[in-house]
Amino acid sequence: MYKDPCKKCSNEYDYSCYLLDISTITVVMGVILILGSFLSFVPQIIKLCILKKTDGMSFQMLHLALYNQWSLLVNFFMSQFPQVMSCNNTFWKCVANIIPQINSVFGFLGFFVPFLQYLYYQKREQGYSAEFKKNVIYSLIFTFYALVTTFGFVFSGFFFSVCDPTFKTFTFIFAFISMCCACVQWIPQIIKTYKLQAVGSFSIFGQCINVPGQVISLITLILSNNGWTTWITNIAQLIMQSVLLVLLLRYQCCEPYKSKNKAEKEKEAEARISKQIQLEKQPEQCTECAVETVQCQE
């Protein structure tokens, strides 16, 4: 058990004074949020396992998502470090206070697993291609980033904590990195879906769960008295994911009917043209018949 560097509580080994009294409704919403986050990522993982292809998926989106989710995770645990440490004192009250942090862990895993799946299936499809090697290098860069930031926030949390100005500055930096990644994370996927004009390996069902989950997550963060740096990212994600969901639903539900109507219209046009040609030929055929009749009478 480590001492509280800020010494806010009467007992320097007790972090429980940092905890808030969270209402039952907020806890229930938080649990629903965690379950929803889990369910929102499962369909995507299953779909990739079934199709065993990466068509329609953007590696850039997954790569940016890892930086976003990891930076958000670090920001959460840095800004709420005393609350996390209080789990050694009052476990259930601690859990109620860090529900958003628990959800962020599932959020990271929800993108990390498809990220690994993408690399695996890309290797099966393309072998050791230049694109695959480039993506592996990006993966190693992220791994280095995750290791360095983990060591940094754990070390600074134990020795400086939230009362130190430098610690708060780094907390804000991670929140800013997460916010920037969140603002552009879904753009590569939106562009790829728009160009492809098809769903591909992307899961609509998972996205339908994920968008309402972002709304619940935003409400939970605000009610849990988290700073604006922790929930501004959710607003950016909610906007981008809503745009992507509209595109996915359009190409999945509307485009097939449009294609069908277009094919039917083309058939109808061909039928009209054929009928017109036949009508144009009928006078010629009647004239030929009349000439033949006159010749027979002669």
C-alpha cells in the first residue's frame, strides 16, 4: 500500500476520501454501458472470423483507434488515480466511481482484437507484402508508445499524483491526444466505406449498439463528475460514428433497392424499345403483304 502524495485524507494510506457517493441509477447505467460496449465489439470480431477477409475495413481507423483508446485509458487512470487506489480501502464504492475507466478497458480491447485479426487475415491474403510490413511497423510503434506511457503514468501516480501541476499537465496531454485521434479516427473508415459503397467486413449490428452506447457513456461520465477532458472525446466519437452508421445503413438497406429499381427500369426501357421497333416494322410487313396479294390476283 502506497502513501497518498497529496495527503488529502486523514490517513495517508487511505484514499477513500476521494470517492463520491454515486447514485444507484448512475451505477446501473454504467453496468449497462459496460455490457453494451462488450456486445458492440463482439459482432465485428465474429464477422471477421466468419469472412476471414479485411474488405471494407480500414487499417488506419483501427490504428488511430488504438492510440485514441489507449490515451483515453491513461487519461482516465491518471485523472482518477486516487479513486483507483481507494479500491484497497472500499472496493465496491471504488468500483462505482471508476465504471467509466472499466468501460475504457473494454473499449481498448474492442479495437485491439480486430486490429490483430486484420493483421492475421491480411497476412493470409497478401503474404509478406509491402503493405503488411508497413502495418507491422505501425504496430511496433504503438507497442512502444503503450509501454512508455504505462511506465510513465504508474511512476508519476505513485510519486506525484493529481495534486502535482506537472502530473495534471500530462493528464491533459493524454486527453488532448485522445481527443485528436477521436476526431480523425473514423474519417479513414468513412472515406473507405464511401468509396467502396458497400459494407464489406464491417459490422453494422455492432455499430448500431455502439452509437447508443456512446450516448450512455457520455451521460455516465458527466454524472460521475469527470472533467471535460474525459468526455469531450466521447462527443467527437459520437458524431463520427453516427455519420458512419448512416452510410452503412444506406449502402446496406437503400442501395440494393436502388440497384433493383435501376435494373427493372432498364428492362422496362428495353421492352419499350423492342415494342416500338416491332410497331415500326408492322407497316412494312403490311405493305409487303399487300404487294404479294396484288401479284397473286394478277
